[in-house]
Amino acid sequence: MSIEINLTQKVVLITGASQGIGAQMARTFHRAGATVFLNHPDIGTTRQDADALAAELNVSRTDSAIVVAADVANVESVQEMMQELKRRTDGIDFLINNAAIIRDRTVAKMSMDEWHAVMNVNLSGVFHCCKFGLEIMRDGGAIVSMGSIAAIQGFYGQANYAAAKAGVQAMMRVVSREAARRNIRANTIAPGVIETSMAATIPEAVRAEMMKNIPLARFGATEDIAHVALFLCSPLAAYVTGQTLEVNGGWRG
């Protein structure tokens, strides 16, 4: 007997959906039948990238992928986005907090702007989306937020990023308790090194050292993370909440 994850008539909001892991999540949830809202911050090429992804997905199902702009670090922007979603739908079923930035530098050299920029997007942005997303989320839904192996390993030069991701993982444990009365589950995925444009900036010598810590002997693909997110939002994970799932190829360095 086969098991199918069918999210037909479900609505998912994915932040930072214009590229990388977020874009792959959008494709994965869309293939499962969900209507996907693709959030982008309207910086650089993110609008064009999100529009192109929506056009790609809408070929198979008209109006099944909708682009919404909002800077998750800006509370008013998030409120406006959630109200727009409320007008367009009866509410969302799933929230994927994927938007993130990096501003790597040692503590001694890190500027206050670099510290606050990462905390504002990677930690406060998750709080904003949870706070106002829960207002429009239907009972029985799920929240998946992106943590990181950096929160566990404490990589050199990532005090801001590691602290923010550790905070996200702690926040989801709290949200899982507070939202349980509505049967809304909240979990975190902590990826290892995933082959994205962000990972492409890692120097080759550092990549080689990292690889020594991975039993599966490869960096992750965006699909590896998207599939776990799909599982966490599916009925198969109905008793999974308040957890951080490490998806890192077995890294225990």
C-alpha cells in the first residue's frame, strides 16, 4: 500500500521563496497540491526570481502560486502581507520561515549593523511571521522554521547567524506549546551545508574540511530539506512538534 502526501486545498506561505531552499520548498509543496504564496523582500533580483518561479508553477495549475512582497524584518510589512493573504484566502495552513541572510565576521570585527541586520531578519523576522501568521492560520496547521547546524557547531565568524538560529530553535519549542491548543504544530529544521548560492561562497579548503565530518560524504541538496519540510507539514507528522530535526548527513564534528 502506497502512502501519498496530498495537500490539495491547503495554503502555504514560504518566506524567502525566490531562490535556493525556499524555491525548492515551493516546488515541492506545489507538487503535493498546495497553493503556495511566495514571499520575497523586493531586494535585488528577488522580485524577478519570485515572478519567474510563480510563472513556472502556474503553468500546471492557474493561480496556484502567488507572489507577495514583504521584508520580514519590518513588522508593519509582515502585518500587511498577512492581511493580504487573509483577503485572498480563508487563511493559511502552513508557514515556512525560511528567509535568512548572512553577514559573517569575527566578533572583534563585526559591526553593530552586521549584528542587527542578521538578528532582525533571521530571528525577529521569524517572530513577526509567527505572531501575525498565527492570526490567519487555520487550526490544525503547522509552522516550520529554519534553524542551522551553525547553532550547534558555532562556526567561526558566525556569532550573529549562530545566535539567531539558536534563538529560532528555542522559539519554536515555545510556539509549539502555545499553539498546541489549536492543534498547530511548530518544528525547526537544522540543515547542514546545503548546495545553494550561500554555500558557494565557502572557500574550497574549508569545504574539504567540512566534508570530513559528514558520514554520507556529500553536502545536502535543496530537495533534502524540502522533503523534510513537506513531511513536517503532512499528517504523517501529526505527533511531531517542538522538535529540531538535524538534516546534515550525519555531521557530528
